[in-house]
Amino acid sequence: MATSADTAPPAPPIGKAYPPLVYAVGREKIREFARATGETNPVHLDVAAARAAGNADLVAPPMFAVVYAGEALGAGLFDPETGIDMDRLVHGAQAFTWGRPVVAGEEITTVLSLDEVRHVASVDLTHYVFGSRSTAEDGTVVSTGRWSNIVRGAA
Amino acid sequence: MSVERDDAPAPVPPAAWEAGTDLPTVTVTPDRYVPVRYAGASGDFNPIHVDDEFARRVGLPGRILHGLWTMAQVARAQTEAIGGPDAPAALRSLSVEFRGMAVPDEEISVTSKVDRVEDGVAIVKVTARQAGSRVVRNGRAELRLPD
């Protein structure tokens, strides 16, 4: 990390892992998320269609990872030790990988970690990169996330 | 929200995708309540997305769209290109960079082009544009093609 020593607040806890957070995936939440994002695939909306395609219940759209892992992200963003100025925060980049689709009725456990903090002095931007790893009850890693947030002028 | 699709070129079936194949463009005009609905659906209630007065106070034109909502349109463009009930499982990874900001009441278009196909997995390059600006750039998706 390249925070300048004279102005730096206490160093953010790079590598810190936050307590696992369990999210129970519900049918109506999947429907709500699917509708809000314009999904029309019946496997996200119609239980019979999801089952006919071999799923135990409604299938969450891939980006539903935002919902079950986003709960965990909050712990990192609002961690006083990390010291993020939320008023100056912008979402810089996002990446997900997926193992298998998640269905309604599953409980997903997410562990969040602060993976990287980088200050770019020339433009006075600080990058905070969180990693998330979400696991189903059967042990499958259903998704991983890399959440890159940028704080303007926060050196 | 209105959802429209280009009906110009006939989509190329996934089995025939190769380097340079254009996937169907997805265009969507989010109405002014989309950020509010997405805040509820996602749990991200940052006031820049739900409070016009707050957004203007911090120098924005008004409520802006969540970057992750726009990313969801990028994801949808990929799964709809695959099509069918197994499409959600085809998306193996997606990464994007957000640039500038996207606003409601203005059309967003998502364009996707196959970069290469390796071992049954298509690597797709994706961009989302609004009013001539790229609001998502360097999008990269990995899609497992149906057998």
C-alpha cells in the first residue's frame, strides 16, 4: 500500500476476514430481484418451469450474488477500522465467478475479506478491494466476488 | 421498465459462435423508479440512488442507477444470448469496470462480441453505453456453451 506516511490515518486492516454471514434465499426475493433487473426467464419466476428444468425450486439469476454476498460486504464497507468515507465512495469495478446456480430454500454462507488497499497519489484516489466467497450447505462454492471501490480524495 | 431488443440480425446459435460473432444487443430504458426498485431488491439504499435532493447536493444530476443494476443488464445480455432454462448456469464469470454514471430515463445498450471459444467456453467482450458514453467498459464474460 502506498499511503503517504505524514497524512495517513491508521493503516486499513488488509487481509482482515469478516465473520461468516448466512443468507437464506427466498422465492419472493428471487422474483423481486428478477423483476427489478428485467429478467424474463421463467426459471427465475415460475416454480413449475424451474422444476420442469430439473431444479429443486426457483433459480436465482447469477447477479443475485449481489444480494447474498452484498449483505456481507456491508460489514467491510462500514468497518471503522477500514475507515471508508462513504460519501466519497464510487463503485469502480466488479467481478464474479459462479460455481452452480443457487435455488430458493438454500442457505448461503459468505466470508468477506479486505484484499487490497491502494492509494494512487497522482489522482488522489484510494482503491479498496474486497473479496467474497459464498458457499452452499453442500460445500459447493457457488460464487466468488471481487468488489472494487474507489474513495475520492481520502488520503 | 421497457425492454426492447434489436430484431435486426438473426442471432447466431451458441453452437456456431466463433471469434468475432456479435451476440444480440440488449437495449433497455430504465424508468425513473428503477433505482428505487433495485435498492429494495438488492439492499443497497445508498441515497445517491433513491434521494434526488441528496444526489444533487453531492453534485450529481439526480438519482443515478446502481452500477450493479447495469451489470445485471450485462449479465442478462449473456444469458439471453444462450437462451433456455439452463442459461443461468452457462455464465461462469463476469467482470466489468464502471465509468462515469448511468441515469434513469435514458436508453442503455449492451453490446457483446465473442473474443474466442476454447474447450466449449466462449470468452465474450462486453460494453454498455448510454448517450454515447461507455458506462461499462472492459466487460468480460465466460459462457459455457450448450453441448
